[in-house]
Amino acid sequence: MKFIQFIRFVLLAPGLCLGLAHAQDSAVYDTQQNLWKLYYQDPETSQWVNKTYEARTAIRPTIKSRIFSNGIPFSYQYTVRNQRGAKQNISVISIWGIPLVYTIPNLPFVTANAKTDPETEDKQQWVQLEAKKKFETGVVQAPRGWSAGLRVDEKEGKTSFVWTPGLKDTDSYGVEPGRSQSGFAVLRPELPGVARTYLQGRIAEPWGLDGLPETLFWTAKVDEIEAQDYLLVPVLAPVIPVPNPYNGAELARQLKAHVQTWLKYGHINADLLTRLNRQFDVLIPALDIGNKQAARAAVRAMRKECADRHPGLTDEKIGEDDDDHDAQAMPRMPVQRAAAPALAIDRVAARALAFDLRYLMERMDAGQ
């Protein structure tokens, strides 16, 4: 009898194992279809569900960033191109993680108590909201058919500029493959540094990762998918505050501190960073004591480091570069980074550094 039961178990075991192997959570990326294939147990019905999520990276973006400096604020202008061969429109454009939270001048306070005087508190909240919107409109601008906004992370001390297609039926559906869109602009008094633009493609169900089980597996998997679900393109952005009252040495310190962040993001290599730091360590004390000759020599040396690696990067090209040098999407995956050509400094970073060093010298020559 036991032998017969054992035979039955052996015969049934493969089927049982197959059932167990199939009935487990999984998320597999299909590179050919650009789809995540998800398999999970619905938390409400307990049924096993097959679902797909289209990755938002079937785009081929380049960005031209310009800076015009006919007074303050500086005008940062961007043209976004979606190259031929892309499969999706570009529908999310965000220059993210600017390490500043902008102070809104003359921001009305909310002084009323919501419990004791809710009507006045509500009016004050509305007035404050209107003031914030007016400030936002004066900082970040969008082309027709697009909306623009500021996203502020008070806890992290960071601000992002965000553009998305408008909500009207007649508004844009994003930057189509083979097309470009200009008119994205930021007006700020800060000097340029390098920031990264976060871009995503338009898909039918951007909410496709919602509703998955709230388990450790799916929480980690959604984080993994979202961490890969965008492309980054470097741009000039308002990053470095000009000290008020003006202090050239302090501005040079801020510029040096910002340049250190480039290594993390691959905008510069360690060897060139070391070489630039040697010159910063000459420039800063020279500006402190008013040694113009030493300051000019240090700036000249840093400008040469950039020019040697980017021939043709003249003063005329710093504010607006040729189309051939529009910034491309940065390699993000290890395989992509290994295949990318090694750069001592990328062109956007070289332009930002050259602009800021020129500004320093102009202020120094003006006796400031």
C-alpha cells in the first residue's frame, strides 16, 4: 500500500512543482517589446494576474541649453529634441535636484488660526497661494500647449523645474519622434552649474505600477523599475548663488564646491578634477587678498584645461553652443557606462565653468 502511495506521489510531484514554480511573483523586462511583464496575486481576489507595464524610456532626447546674460536675472533657455527612431513622445521634462530653495520675496504670512477664525485663515492661505503662483510664473516658463511649475523639497533643500503637456485636448502630446520643441525657460539670478534633466516618454497607462501587492517583493521591484524608468540629459542650470554683498573669493569657493559634485555624475574625471582643484587653491586666496595677476593666471589655466578638451569652445560658444554639441542622454546602466567614451569633462560642464570664471574676472576687473 505504501509503495502504491509512493508511486502516486512520484507521478504527481512534477505537476505540483510546476504549479508552485508558476504561482509566484515575478517581474521580467522584455527588451524587444520594451515591456515589464508582471505576474502577481491580486490582493483582493487572490487570483493570479498577468500584467504589462510599458517602460517610459523609448525616447531619444537631446537638449540644447543656452544662457543669456543681458542683466539680471539670467535667462536659461532649452530646446528639447526627440531624435528619429524614438518610439514614444517625450512627455515629462524636469530639471531636478537644484540644491536651492528659492526665497519668495514679500510672501504674505498666514497668521489666522484655522480653528478660531477659519474664514480669515482660508483667505490668507489663498493670498499666499496666489503669491507663490505669481513667483512660479516669473521663474519657469513653458511653450504653448505645455504647463510649467516648481517642485520644492523643503526637507532635502532642493528645487526642480517641471514641464508637462497641458490638459486641454488642443494642448501638446509631448515632443514627437523626429521633432523638437523650444520655449522652455528659467529666469534666475544664480550663475550656471550643471544639473540633470529627467525625461520620460508618453505611455497609455502611466499609473500601471499602481495596485500591485504591498509586499516586500513588490515594493522593492517597483523601486527598481522606477529607478530605470527615465533618461537623464545634462544641462546648464541656475545653481550657484552670487554672494550679496558681492565677494569674489566666496563665489569661487561656491564654484569649487559645485565642481566637486561633477565626479559623482560622470561630468568630469578624477584626474582633471585634481588639476582644477590646484588652480582653485590658487584662485581663492588670490581673490581674498586682491592679487589680480595670480587670479588671472589661475583662471587662464582652468579655461585652457577646458579648451584643450573641447576645441572650438570660444567665448561665443559658452552661452549658446552649436547644434552638433547638443547634450545627449547620459549612460545609466553599467553596460552603457562601460561602452561610453571616456571624457575628461563633458561639454556642458566645460561651458558652465568657463561662464562662471569669465564672470569672476569681469567683476574683478570692475573693481569688485
